[in-house]
Amino acid sequence: MMNEVTMNRAAFVAGAGALACALAGCSGGLGGAGGAKKATTADAACVDDNANVTVYAAINLDGVDLVRLLKHQNYEWQGESVGYGAADDAGLFAFTFSKISDDVDELANSAIPLSESEYEELEPGGGDDSVAILLSVGGYTTGNRALTGAIGDAAIVQEKCTIDDSVYWLVKALDGSRYVISAYDTEDDGDSAHDIYIYSESFIHTGYLSGGDQIDIDELWSRLTNAS
């Protein structure tokens, strides 16, 4: 099971670095107002067929409900400053960043995992400008299948694009907030978890993914689709 902060940070920053690379035009892997119902832990879309907590849950539940769902699905706190992990290397990990940089290593060193108490204070999807989420899901043989199965509700998907071996989806939460999510479309025997990176509109606007360039989510998506 993923149980060391360095592993979680490396996995997360690998995804952030790939997306930043796509924005910069290099080769390599990498809303609106609401009014809809509020998500609850009882929603079928919160858990996939492999007992993973889904993207739907991560972007729609507040921290208290999200932690309650994680514990109900047998995710356990893996130690201070790590995150919640379960069987098959599944897990949910939230990070803040202390520095804006277009250097992947520098960005990695600025990643700070949230403490256990801070998870319960999270707003849906991370909420705070400097928070982003890494969702690891088990039971899938490719990254694309992981996205398809662990999305929770296909209706939240707005658009899709692929750049080399990375898949990007634009998704919308029940409150109208939008997110860019991504996964490497690698293939395995299904015994390993696939990582899904979740970036909110507000996180994107901070410039953490673009070396300080404070683009909005529409500009980010335009750059991604142009690079695909």
C-alpha cells in the first residue's frame, strides 16, 4: 500500500508536471452557477464497482462527508501528512503548494500533504485555491478505464481529449464548479492502482500548473485540446 509521503508527492507532481508540460507546448505525457441537488454519501455515484471512492464524491462532498465515506469504504489514515489509503493501493490524497514554479522538482518540494484534521475541513473538490487532489483507484487495467469506471456519474463529463499517453477530462460538479481531471493511460494487469489528478478552477487560476501564468479553466482546456 502507498504509505510514504514521498511516494504520494512524487505521483501527484508527476501529473502536475505532465499537465504543465502540455500547457508549455512541449511533447510528453501529460463554472458556472449551480442550483442542483447537494451530494450525499448515499449517492450511488460516490462509489464505483471496485469499491473505490469516485471523482464524483471527491468534487461534490464536503470534507466531513468525504471522510465519513472514506472510512465507510475501509480507507484508513496512513499516518500524519500522508492521506487515506485502502486495498489495492487505492487512496485519496490532498496537497497544498507553497510555491509557484514551472520547475517540476521545485514544485514537488513545495507540495505539502494535508493533516488528518484538515481533510474534514475541505470544501468539495479541495475548495481552497492551493489545494488539489490525487485519487488512486484499484481494479482497472488502463488509465482510461479507471477514469470511465471511477468517474461515478458519466453525466458530469463535459469534454475529453488525449495528449500522447495522458487522458484529460473536463467535468462539472453539482454546484456548477468545473475541474480538469487526468490520468496516464498506461496498461497493466489490474493489480495496481491508477492515479487520477483533480484540479479545480480556482487551483488552475493560481498559476501553480503554469509557472505563474494565471489562466482560467477555459484557457487551460483550449491549450490542452490544441495540443491533442
